Amino acid sequence: MEKFSQRLKILRNEQGITQTQLAKETGLSQSGIALWESGKRVPNADVIIVLANFFNVSTDYLLGVADE
């Protein structure tokens, strides 16, 4: 899940938004986002889908399975 945490942080920073802004836009918790970005927790499939849709990337990309 290391790739996931890295890609989540990169995508968020590319959008120029904070964890708090991402939480508000997606309905997720800021603390959850912080834990996922630090690699301390792994999100469930529903959350991965929400984040992939928000950033307009595939779940495979977000999980580090694909490079595009």
C-alpha cells in the first residue's frame, strides 16, 4: 500500500488542495486521509473508488498496479 499513500499525496498536491479540502469535497474524514497518506491505515474499496473518481484516475493507478 506504499504506492497508494504516495500517489494519494501526489494527486492531492497536484490539485493544490489540503487534506481538509479533500475531506470536504469527498465526504471523507481528514484524519482518515492523513492516516492513508502516512501509510498507517489502508482504506476500504469504497473509499478507493471515491478517491479515484475524485482525481479522475483508475483504481489500479491509485493502488500502484498501473502507471496511467
